[in-house]
Amino acid sequence: MRVTDRVVVITGGSRGIGRAAALAAAARGYRIVVGYASNEAAAKEVVASIEAKNGKAIAVQCDVGKESDILRLFEAADKFGTLGALVNNAGIVGKSGVRVDEMSAERIQEMMAVNVTGSILCAREAVKRMSTKHGGKGGVIVNISSVAAKLGAPNTYVDYAASKGAIDSFTLGLGLEVAGEGIRVAGIRPGLIDTEIHAAGGEPDRAHRLAHMVPMKRVGHAEEIANAIVWLMSDDASYVTSTTLDVSGGR
């Protein structure tokens, strides 16, 4: 059943959790803006999959580490319809197994530019459009964090964990800031999810290798995170804001 025709911007929407969220939101009637950094073919495949089921979607190249790209992403969304939600999903991870005393300034700066500053700037643009203070009709922002924010990821990628800790704080603060303006802000901390991000860190088998450490004794799937995202975006979560939900098999 189609329940909305409003636009949702999903950064990092071409693969993994972003792709699953795009498909799930489209099934509920959202118009999808698929933000992607470089994989145009994957983004177009998501759009084609949505359109094949009579949904509406566009793909827009956007490196969230660049403010100019973010502005262009939201300008494209404006032409597509009324913004109703933002999913701050785009993120990067550095090579796994690097200690802090081995990290370069460039690695840390890139991590924070994409994972933290990019998310905040995307939220800024969403608030400008959705806040009743600015004449908007309200909406939802879902920030994708990680259980690494709680675990610290020692000897793995402390910088990534720190960036996600910042996202948790941002979710809390922004949610309180705009709670009276028709905007809900919530976060999700995925656990070990079977996506390509582990390969980006140099350990493609990491999720399955560590599955025994999860109380549920298995990895999670992108679709399970997507289900939580679309729930938070829905009216079923109408009294939920300024909080972050663990979707992590018990970790």
C-alpha cells in the first residue's frame, strides 16, 4: 500500500544498507533520491529496480565530503517533490587493524569530513526544507551510526568508532533542537552487517568471521536495517525522536 508520495534523500544509496533502504522506502510510496559517490552503475540499478515496480526514483552523484555536492543533491530533490525524510547513510571506513598511533592526519580528516561533517550538512539542508520554522511540513531524519560507537573498535578502527560516536551525539542534540518544528531525528546502530563496507576496510570476511561474538550467533542483513529505517520514518514511530536504536543482534 502506498502511504506517501514525499521525497526521501538517501545518501550512500547505491549499495548495502542504503540500497536496501531505498527499495524498502519506495515500496511504501516514497520518491527516492539515491545519492551515490562514484558507482553510477549501481545507483542506476537501484533506480531501475524501483521503477520496475512503478516507483519513482532518481540517482544523483554526491560525495558528502564536499558541500557543493550536498547542495546539488538537495537541489535535485527539490525538483523531485516535497522532502519528507533524509537517511544519512553515506560513510567510509579506513583500513582495519590500524592503531591510532599509526594513523595519518589525512585519514582522520577524510573520515570526519564524510562521516560527521557530511551528515551534519545534509541534515542542515533537510531542516531548512522540512522545519515548520522555515515553512516546511515536517519530516524525519535517520542517522546511521554503528555499534562501534559503543565498543570503541580498539585495534580495528578507532577513528571510525569516534565518528559514529559523534553521530550519536548529533542525533540527540538535533532531535531536541527541532522537536517542536515537526521534525523527528533518530539513529540506528547496525552491528555486524553483511555488506561491502568490510571489504573497504580490507577484511571482506570480517562480519562472518566475527559472527560468533554476536549473541544471536549470526550476521545481520541490510534488509533488517532497512526495515528499522522505514519504521522510524513512518507514523508508527511518531513519538520517537532524539534516540538511537541498536539493530545488532544483541551487541
